[in-house]
Amino acid sequence: MNESQFIEALQEKGFELSEKQLAQFERYFEMLVEWNEKMNLTAITDKEEVYLKHFYDSLSAAFHFDFTNVDTVCDVGAGAGFPSLPLKILFPHLHVTIVDSLNKRITFLNELALALELEGVAFHHGRAEEFGKNKKFREQFDVVTARAVARMTVLAEYCLPLAKVGGTFVALKAAKVSDELVDAKNALAVLGGEVKATHQFLLPGEMSERNIVIVDKLRKTPGKYPRKAGTPAKEPLI
């Protein structure tokens, strides 16, 4: 997906990018490639693939969830900033908080935010399990999102404790999410969530399956969740 195809694909979804936004995506790509030579941010560095598999893929969340009426977004395990920073470029009003376990990635994200002149962003080094226990952040966000982090049973325990009651957990998943949702049904209920909708589509060009899972946060998450670091992955809620 070249830049023109990227623009056209977003126009088809009702989004018009300004010159500033296009320049931000271009600089994002440049810095991703530059910093990737120093640390492992992504296996994808070809420009057309970055625009498709990182930028467009991240923005696909906005095709199925309305970000215009929310204020705060927490992105768990964002790595090089996906999906929240492309969403921040598209929706400048968003206040974005990213938590990631690798400090080198946080350093990159801080430099990226400065270069792109992004305001209302905060980056935190830490484990999602510990972050979700912090009273400053627990159940404080309108939307919590994650992309390519873990299976839904594990991801729910990372993300739902951070979403406020009445908020939303938006998971960006690849293929076979229906199997994950069957396994995660109990975990979602225990953590206070309920699947509102699942949207399946094919990534343009390569036609690989993607899924956007929308989970409503209906009840407060019990205080014992998330469990201590490492436990959700080792002993998923079944």
C-alpha cells in the first residue's frame, strides 16, 4: 500500500488526511526504520508494508469504533506505538497513554512524539499487570486497546482492569478469533466485560484476515485482578 493508496483507502472509510497528518505518517515511517537499526521494533520495514500492516491496520479500529466521542485511550503492549499513535494522528484530541515492558521502546516513543509534535501522550515503562493495579490508572480509561499482544484470555486480564465502567476494550486480532472468544468467555465475565461485537475484514491487497473485537466494560473488575506479573500468561482464566 503506497501513500496514495493509503489516502484513498481512508477516504473510502470517510477519513480525510490533512497535509500535517500525512507528514506525520511519513516521519513516523522514517523514524521507525532509523530506530529499527538500533533495536528490534518491527520485522516490517518496507514502506508499503509499513503503511498497510502497521498504519492502515492500526487505523482499522476506527472503522468499527467511534473514537470521536472518547477522550482517554490506554494502549497495552504498544511496542512501536501500534495501534494508538496512528489513531492519535487521525484523532488529535485523544489523550493517549502507552504502557510497555521494554524501556528502549519507551525511549523511542518519547523521541517519536517529540518529532511528530504529539501533545497529550504519556509513555510508561512497566508490566500491564502492575499498571492495572496502580490506583492512578486502574479503571480510568474510556478505551483500552491492544494489538498482537496475547490471546484474549490473557489480554482481557491485562486490559479490562484499566477500562472504566461504561468504557470499552478494543482488541485488534488476526485470524481465528472466534476460537479465542470461546476460550475467553468466562474470563471476560469475571473481569466485568462482555463482547459487544466482532468485525471481520480482509487487509487490502494481501487479503489476510483481521478482526476487531469490541468489549463493553459493564462492571468493576474484582480487586484481585490482574494477578501478579507473569501469572495471566502462565495460568489464563478459563
